Amino acid sequence: MGRDFRWLLASSWTSNVGDGVALAAAPLLIASMTSSPILVAAGAILQFLPWLVFGLHAGAIADRFDRRRLVMAANAARAVVLLALCAFLVTGTANIWIVLASAFLYGTAEVFVDTAGSTLLPMLLKPADLGLGNARLQAGFLVANQFAGPPLGAFLFAAGHAWPFLLEAVCVSLAVVLISRIARTPVPPRSTAGSGDDLGGAEAGTPGSGAKVHTDTSTGSVHRIAEGLRWLWRNPPVRTLVLIILLFNVTWAAPWGVLVLYATEHLHMGAVGYGMLTTASAAGGLLATLSFGWLERHVSFATMMRVCLSLEVVMHLAFALTTQGWIALTIMFVFGFYAFIWGTISTTVRQRLVPHELQGRVSSVNSVGVFGGMVIGQALGGVIAQTWGLTAPWWFAFAGAAVTLLFVWRPISQIVSARPVVDEVQANEP
């Protein structure tokens, strides 16, 4: 798929090693500085709060400037934050407030990295190669972020509190160097402002069919965000896909927010067993990475999407009914498999249908929906579990996912069959 894709892949994998290290080291650092549940929870909240605050603006910026350089600049900012945190830790001047502030600044830079980074793949590959390209990027996330990174982060933290964050800074800095090797990532096209009717071409004609997008360079970020939202609302396939992701994240997050209590108190698996649930999910995802190429050649995207969403409904029901730890591990393995397939397909379909000049804004709306759904779902799950018990969030998720599936079963065919905005990405032209 070309040298530029290999540089992007190497940069993503390297960055994910650092993120995986922090996945274990950051909570350990916070817990070593405070026993307050509120402050510990604040560390977790800061993982998605920057998305809700800056996500849409990051999308507008990604659609205005050179996306490769934006990823480089945001990763460089992450490295600076990490090096500053290391300096505080080495000198013994770090406290919980410095750590939380660092987490927020780091998370803010990560919003811009992820938003701009998500637009690079469709600029480098032809639409037919996007599925396999996304699968390889996701494989790096699973191996580096979920498997290799967390154990390494815990080991380095035991050796010294600053070591995992120093390694993360090195990984992020190396990611900047690797992505700088990409030869060509043009700035998204712009044109003069037009009427709002031009944005509705997908609604009036064929779904997903190349609606014109007009961007006036003199307008501000708010106007560009509104332009992206209008295009999304008037494009039924992409709009439905984003709504599916939002609703299923609400139902998914409701039981996931209390998963640690469900595993330790309801299933009596203990702390080690709880950790094994995450490992089982990652193992299922790894198997999916090896299977995706074959599945893409032999099974339609519409069929795979319906199967994945149906398995989501069954998974919630199975968790609500089981009382055995080994059954829970099996369910989690299956979850990891189909969740990876769903994530790869939904990203690929969205990238094929969205014009290049709107990739950042539509991707950011999708990400805000993901994290917004998690916030809503976790809040609901906590209240439901407190009121009706630890299995009640699973029943809520089962009912909500089942109803959602009934409404989206037929539109899935329209989403997958929608005509892409362009037939080919001329990424490798000299």
C-alpha cells in the first residue's frame, strides 16, 4: 500500500507503545499521590473531557491546515508535557494538581493528534484498501496499547515514577520523526462560500454522492464546525452511522462503568480476574486482525455490521445471566473479536463516504459522540447499579441495544451501498 502508509503505520504503532505505557503508569501515579476517590476519578475523567471541550474545534482545524504537520506539532506538544512532568517527578516537586493538569494538557494535544491522524489514511490509500489499512492500524493499537504497553508501564513505574513517562516522551518524539517521512499529504481543498443548498446534495440525490463543500478562509472555526454539522445532518448514511455509534456507546458504557465491581463482587474473580477480562478482549481483537482480510473478501460489510451489532445485544444478555468467571472471559473474548471488526468497518465506511475536506470535522463529531455516549452511559450505569444491583446495567444495555438494532437493521444496507464521494484517492501521484 505504499511507503507513505508504512511510515504512518510505524508512527502509529510507536505512539501506541507510549500510550500503552501510560495506560498503567498514569493511574498508578495518581493513586500514589492521593487516596481520594474523587481525585482518582478525576484522572479517569480527564481522558475524555478534552474531547468534549475541543473535539469539534480540532476537526475544523484539521480540515484547514496540513494534517501531517498538525499531527507532528500536537505530538511534539505531548512530548513537552511529558518531559515537564518528568522534571517535576525527578526533582520531587510534583503533586496531584500538577499531575492532573499534565493529564488535561496531554489529553488536549491527543485530541488534535487523533483527529488529524484519522484523516491521513484516506489521503494515502485508495478506497478499496481502507479496510485493510484500518485493520493494520488497529492491530498496532491492540498489540502496543493493550498488550505490550501496560505491563511495561507498571514495571517501569516500580523502578521509578518518572521512567514510564520518559519512555512515553521518547515514543511520542519518535512518532513525530516517523510521520515526517510521509512524502505528500496535501492541505484539504478550499473554495469560496456557497449557499446552504449546495451542502444538501446527498439528501436530494444519491446518498453519499459528492456534495459540494464551500469553505471561506476568512470565516472562523465556528462557521467551519457548523458547515461540517450541516453536511453530516444532510447526508443520511453518515448521519445514521454516527447515531448508531453514539447510541451503542451509551448502552455499552452503562455496564462498563461498573465492570470492576461486577467482576470482583458479582463474579468473585478478584483483581487478577478483572485484569484478565481486558486481556481476553484484546486477544479476541488480535484474532480479528488476522481474520479481517479474509472476512472482507468473503463477507459483505452489511452482513458483518449486522452480525456485530447482534452479538452486542447477545453479549449484554449473557453478562446479565452468567455467574461464572470462565464464561465471562469467553464472552469478553468474543466481544474483542466483533468489536474490532465493527470499529474497522465503521471507520472504513465513514472514510469512504466523507469528502477529504470534511474528514476532520466529521471524524471529530464521531469522536465527540463516542465520548459523549460514554459519559452518559457511565452516569446511567452508576445510578442503575446503585438502585437495582450490579447486573441491572447489563439488562439496561441489552434492552437498549436490542431496540436500537431493530431501528438500524434496514438502514445498514443503505449505509454500505451508498456511493463514495470519490472513486479513487490519487494519493500516490507525483
